[in-house]
Amino acid sequence: MTSRRLDDAEPLVAPFYFVALLLVATPTIDFVTSVLPLRPSNIEWRFASVGLLSGFLLTPLLGILIAMCTAAMAGQARVQRGLAILNAVAAVLSLVILLMFLLDIVQLRSVVQAEAKASFEGAAVKAVLKHVSFLIAAGWLARRGFLASRWAREGTKRPAAAIIIG
């Protein structure tokens, strides 16, 4: 099996980046408009917003993954490095949001009525699992993106799968 060269794939680079942008921007805009007006001092609003955010994380992650694969396919080390930095920032922000969410869960648990406690705890666990999964994926993509961009800068030929697998 021969590997495809950039010349074969070059017509796909711009459309792939555009689709990646759509996969990141569309759910981000949907989420932001869903949580307006912002009320960060309201614990119920924070719990609901972070819970809602957990459902929006996968699609932008897929968009970033497509952009990273496109950059690897096109041999664009700077784009790979930029996306790795974006993933690292996303992982750190996700960790901060997760820690604050855990504090909100502890605070809200005492005021939730007994008949709603099971639903509250189920929603909280589901949101925490989604945030932890996103944190792991974003951190992993950041790490592999830094390595892949280093390989591209050094001229070492690595398969596109090395971004994810190692």
C-alpha cells in the first residue's frame, strides 16, 4: 500500500478545515446562546450550564480532530502546534470547570429535595464523566499534537495515525 502524497490530498485541505471550523463553531454558538444571560453567581445556573456544556463537548472535539488530521496530512507543523496549544488550553479550562462543578455538586446536594435527589445525582455523574472524558481526550490530543508538530518540523516522516496512537 502506498501512502498518498500532499499533491493528491491538497484539494481536500481547505474543505476539511472548513468542516472542522463548522464542527467547532456551531455547537459553541448554540451553547453560548443557550446559557444567556450569564449568571455565574447563581449556583443553579452554573450547575445547569456546566451540565449542558457536557453535552456540547464531543462535536467540537471531533472538529479539532479533523483539523489536526488535516494539518498532519498537509504537513503543516505550525497548524499542528497551534491546535496542540488549543487542546492544552481546552484541557486546562476543562479541569478548572470540572473542579468548580464538583464543588457546586457538593453545595447543591444539600438543598435538592429528596424526590429529585436521584435525578440530580444521575445528571451530575453523567456530566462529570463527560467532562473527564473530554479532559483526557483534549490532553491526549495536545500531547500527540506537540509530538507530531515536532516530527514535522524536524522532517521526520511519521504516519498521520501517530497523532493519536503514538
